[in-house]
Amino acid sequence: MRADKISVVSPVGVEAVQRAGSARRLGDFHGKTIGEIWNGVFKGDVTFPIIRKLLTERYPGLKVIPYTEFPHAQGSDQPAQQRARAQRAAALAKEKGCDAIISGNGA
Amino acid sequence: MVVTSTGFSELARFTGKAGGVENLRIAEYPGPLGIHDPDTIAGNVAQTLVQQIVDGLTRVESRPGEAGEADAAGAREPVFTGTYDEIARFFQLQEWSDGLPFVPPTIERIGQVLRYTDRPADEEIAVLPSANRRATPWSIAANAVMAGCLPVHLPLLIAAVEALGDERCSLNNIGSSSGIFPYVLVNGPIIKQLGIACGPQAISRGPNPAIGRAIGLIVRNVAGFRPGASYMGTFGYPLAFALGENEDESPWAPFHVDQGFERGSSTVTMGVTNNWGSAPAPYDTPDLPGAQVALELLCREMTRKTRLFNFPGRGPNAEHVMLTLLLSPPVAKSLAAAGYSKADVKRHIHENARMPLRDFEWVVKYTMIMRTSLRELVQAGILPGEFLGKPDDLVRILSSPDILHVVVCGDPHRNRVMVLEGGHTRPTTKPIRLPADWKALSKEAAG
């Protein structure tokens, strides 16, 4: 290959996303409510009950609303439906008084 | 708070960032959850996962942004100066190249490419998921240069990026560990104008490999699908490929006409596939005519397509699948001679691609990520009643003829078929907009 120097540009596209801040942390779990959101795959039905049991044993003042009280079917892979589902889940979490959400399982 | 498993936390961070959340809180389950037994899962959740969840919900953490990102003003400025070897190493470190030698994207070369479009260099062609970055003629040209494309290929690549950015294409979902990668289908007069290969060894000849590679680089650098971070194919990916439809040798209207375009218009279609697979050959025999063998062969091929076990196209939140049937011209002609239109072929396969219910259920139960039984799916109206039949009943495995797409291409002297199987997306077709002085430019390009 030639040894003379050349200048190149980045092939990476320009970011188009406006940054949003993260939600405030809970500080502690006393008197708090956490919801579980599951998309129906990757054994969330196995892990969420264990997580729920361990958290509520460790923090007696904590309330965990199981994934069964939220929509938990698989899919969709269509962006508009994905957005609509996320908005529905967020609205439902608010309605149920959730301070935080645990979502998963991802793999 | 998001729960992931090992290897997927980077993807979760990346997805959060692409959605505007810089510091997504993540708890990582150690290892492949899917194959762990219940005791192992319980132990891993108790020993490592729960404390991460507690920390994530109660403590503040921050992570720096991704290095190497350019803002709108800096995108056209040089980012590195060096010898070819130094540039190659730099690009490899940034993960901007696919590991093969590439043409350095200099301002001069990009300028030559941009002559082949009337659109401003910084016009937003699309915002591509998953990174949600803006694709512009400039960024498309930079990747085209790297791939070894000629300037004359730019209008086709711009149309391809428009297709990738269309929500119907649903590019956001191709990071799947099943390993989905894009392909380019070209139709119309542009095939001959650019010398796109559509006959023997189509994906390997003419400008096709460079065009396919450019799309692969755009998916990496603009859409942001980086192997191991957000592009999670378990065994990796072959290079993206391109092919033209062999319209002259087809007995049917070409693919883009099926999509509602005029036959004389030039289009590019973006599809995806998990495979570039076997190409079985149907034969005419004394007891079964060639057309019938071709149909039976295609039906048999369907039973090996594992995406069909995800119930694509079924139910209110149906996932997509796209099965692209590549038929060599002799196979297409034998079907047409037997009286089959393309729609007839699709209908036949939908009705006759069947397998014993017990086999279907085994695959769903033991090899799929769903946690729902067939009975529950039938009760929910997602699967038809035939999926509650007896174990030996032959059930139809395609939800609809519409998930099949037929393309006539390849060697006009061979009787072979191939079924490309891709998921989560629909083939998306866009017209190719040529610059006003296309005639002069393409003449110049032809030398």
C-alpha cells in the first residue's frame, strides 16, 4: 500500500436524537410500588416471581405489581405498535401508582 | 430498570441512548438464561441479579457518551490523517469497517460521488434505527466510497436508504441473535443502465458485491448495528448482497410491478434474510411433471423455515416474516406453462405447506422463546382451530400467501430454487430518483 498520508472523514451518521434525562432514583424502597413489565418471552415468568419474592422479603414496605397485571404478550415488531404498547404500559403503570418499572427479560 | 442477560447489556445501553436516555439502568443476568435449569436460574437471580436491581433503582450512576460521534457541523471535517495502513487500523478500532480492505473516504472522493445526485449533501434521507442517526447523501456517499462503489451507484443507494428508513421495513428489529442481514433487489431499466447482475451467479458479479457491501456498511455506520454491541447474530453475518430480477427471462410481471410501480420505473427493494442457503433442483419425472415437483419442493422447503414457528402474521400484535422465493427462469417458466400465476404459486404453497401437528408443537415448545402453549394461542384467536387437532394432523404453517415474495433471477439455464427466510421486516420498495443530467452522467461513468 502507498505510504503517503491522506485525510479521511467519518462514515458515521449524524445523531438525530434529543437527549432526555433519566428518571429520579427512588432513594429507598419504603412505601414504594414497583411494576413488572414483561413481553412474554425469555422466561420472565420464571425470573419475575423470584425477583418479586426476594425484593419483598428484603424490603417489607415495598409493593410489587406482577407482570400479569400488565399486558404481557409477545410482539410486536412493528414500530408504531411497539410505541403504542409502551405508551399503554406507561399509562397503566401510572394508573397503578408505580414509582418504578422493572422490564425484561432481554436476551 | 431493564433486565438483560450477558452480552446484551451493551445493546440495552445503545437502545436507551438511541431513544434519548443516556444512563439506562440495567441489571444483567449471568449467562444464557434460556438453557439454564430452574435451580440455576434461582441461584443466579438471588446471587447477582437482585442486588443490581436494588442498586439501579436507588443509586445514581452515569456513563460517558459514545466516542467518535460527529455533530452536524463536524460530520464533513477530516477525522484522521495518515497512511492507508494507519487509516485502516483507525477505522478498525472505531469499528467503522467490515474487516476487508476499503477505499478511504476522502472529501475529494465523496465530492465525486455527490455529483450523481441533485439532493443537498446534508439533506436528511432517513433517520435509521437502531442508533437513530441521520442518513444524508454525504454519509451514504462516504460508505459507498469505502465499499468500492462507483459514483453512478449513488441514486440507487439513496433509494435503498429511504427503504431502510421506512417503518414498514422495521429495521429496528434486525439485531436479533438469529442473525438477520439485509439484501438489495433491483428492478426496472436501471438494471441494464448500471449493469446489475441478474443472471448466472447474480450476487457475485458486476457492481452487485460493492452495492451489497455499501448497504452493509451503512447499516453498521449510520444505522449503528455494530456486531457484538447491537448486532447480535450468534454466528455473525455474511456480507450483505444485491441482485437484480431477471425480468427479460421471467414469464410474470416483475417484483416492483407487484408492489404497485410502473414496469418502466426503476426501484430498489430492501429485504432481509437469515440465510443464503441450499438451492435444490426440481426435476420433471414420468410420474410427476416438473411444475408439480417445483411446488412440492417449495412446500417442503417451508417446513424447514424456523421463523414460521413464531406465528408470523397472526394475531393483533403479529410479527413479520418474509419468505423470498428465488426461482431460476426455467422453474418460473415451467410453472407458468402449467398455468400458474405468481398468485397461484403463493396460494398453492400457503394451502399445501403442511407438517404434522406433533412436529410443529415440538419445535414451538422446545426451541422457541415463547412461553405460550398452542392451546392458549388458539383460544386467543392467534392460531386457527386446526392447531388443536390430533398429533398426526397436517397443519398449514403459513399464515397467509402474502408473506411469500417471488423473484425470478439467476442462471437462465438451471432449474433451481432458493428460499430466503427473514424476520421482523417487510420488503420495502422505493423508486430510484435520478439527477436531471443523468444521461450525461451515466455516459461519463460508462467511459
